[in-house]
Amino acid sequence: MALALDALRHGWSIRVDGGDVLLPAETGLGGEAAAPLMLISAARAATLKLANQREAAVPEAPVLIRAAEPFDLETARAVADPALDLAYPMKGPFAAEHIDDPAAAQTAMELARLAGILPAFLVHGRSGAGTGMELGSEAQDVSSADLAEWKDTRHLTIASRAHLPVAATENAEIVAFRALDDMREHVALVIGTQDGGRPPLVRLHSECLTGDILGSLKCDCGPQLDAALRAMADEARAGGWGVLLYLRQEGRGIGLVNKLRAYALQDLGFDTVDANNRLGLPSEARDFPVAARMLELLGVSRIRLMTNNPGKVAALRDVGVDVVERVPHRLPPNPHNARYLDTKRDRTGHLL
């Protein structure tokens, strides 16, 4: 898995479940590379009038397309990246093809998301020969089973812990978690004295570089983080305790670069859901089983969850966490994030 993700980031080809050679459209190396087929998302296929309603309902679902001439990297990138739609308005004609191995195609799309690149590939036969993609012997092999094993939360363990006074309170401990082949290191901040008989106040906070560090006004992430820490400090002073889970899942799991691409599409008028989907990415790709495993390793089974999202409550309950209470975590909007918050309320079910 680690080798496959590294290959995609470096623009090298992969081969899933022993199938076709797949070269990432965004990062692919080799100026002469060309292939008769492309694997793209249903959302991108819908813009090309190629996806049926069932496929388009799952924006990140794979769709295989063929053009009259082989795709080279320039045309492949124009098909994959909505930011290039105005520069390359004339595309096609394309035809949708049958996918022989849907599971392998879905794995490839998920690998692209995990690598933080656009979900689109040049596709050729198992050798890649004769198209400028003489990469078959060099393609990094990976299997759908490898992905499932990589996602198995039993590999997540506590790597280190230490006392960490923070602005909200001096009584805090930071706990770092690490998993095999996963470069993301999630952390928990335990505030107050852990009490096994009292459910802690818990906040799941997904990493947001722009909001947490740079003070972005486009989202409410930074203020939510600060307010959660203050609420947990108040809880500790009242005899309770709290746990902040800081999950390394930027952009709800699509990665920093793709999140910024979504921001650029929002500047063109798309809301946050449509922007993600137009990139061929899900609007929700966070890994809640990871959060459940972190709580398990901390010895926490019952929680009071700070969230405005009933879906997050349901997701945690589905993986065995006993959420005994949903604690609202609403903050006032600003002129830059009002539409974002409205979208969360109207399209993703947040209680705002």
C-alpha cells in the first residue's frame, strides 16, 4: 500500500489485482504516454453526459471511457481536472465502456483519493506495450485486499504520550497514534483526569491547515477547535474530563491540494458539496473507525459527543461507540463562511 501511494504521488503506474496498467492522469510521467481508455469518476463522466443516474448518485464511482483517439497526458488532464474546463471546452466525443473488474477500479479510485491526487487514470492492457506506456514490468502491484488490510484499524497503536499544557488548560496529555504503512499520525488530547465511570466530552476534529493554523474564514474549523478545547477545560474544572481526537484527514478525507481545488471551484459559484463532487471526490470521506479505535486504545467506550452532525453520531455508533449524548457545538457565522454553513445545514444534515 505504501509503495502504491508513493507511486501515484510520483506519477508512476500501478496495477490493481493483476489487471490493467493504470497511470495517474494528474501526476503521470512520460510525455509520450498514451492509452485508449481512461478511468474517471462518475461525477466527471456526468459532465461529459456519460454516466447514468445510478452511477452519478455516487460521484466517486469509477467509469471507463474511450475516445476516438488515444488519450495522452495533456488530454487526460483536461478530462480529469475541472479547473481546465474553460481552457479546454471542447472534449470528446467519448463512449462509456464496460468495467470488467469493478472492485479493482473502485480500489484505484480510492487509492487516488488517499494519495491526494485527482481520481483519473490512463488505462492500458496488462503489459502497457505499444502506447508509450511501456510500464507493465515497472507498475507497482497492489490488491484490493492490500487496501482492506491497510484500513484495518487493528494496526493502529499508541506510539507515544506526554503531558502537554495548552492555552485552554495546563492539565492535558497528548497521545500519538501510528499504524503500519500509514504516514498519518493521529493524536488525542486528554483534558482533565480520566474517569472510567464518567463519559468524557469528546470532539472529533479533522485536520484543517487553513482553518486551524492560518485562521481561514472560509470554514468554522479553527473557532470550533478553540471552542471545543475551552469547553473541555470547563468540563474538567467541574469534575469531568474531555478528549479531543485530532484526525489527520484534511478536507474531510480528500487531502489539502484537492481541498484547495474545491475552494477554487467555490469561488466560481459551486457550493462545498458540488465542488467536491465536480472533482470526482466524495463530500464525506473521513475514516470514523479510526476514531473508534483511538477511543478504544484510550479505554473509552461511552462518550458525550460535541457535534452538530447527526451523521457523525450514527457513524460512531455503527462502529461500536456508545454515544450517550450529542452536545451541540454551534458558533456564529461570518460573511465568508455563511454559505458554507448553510450548505452543511441544507445538504449534509447538520443541525445549525
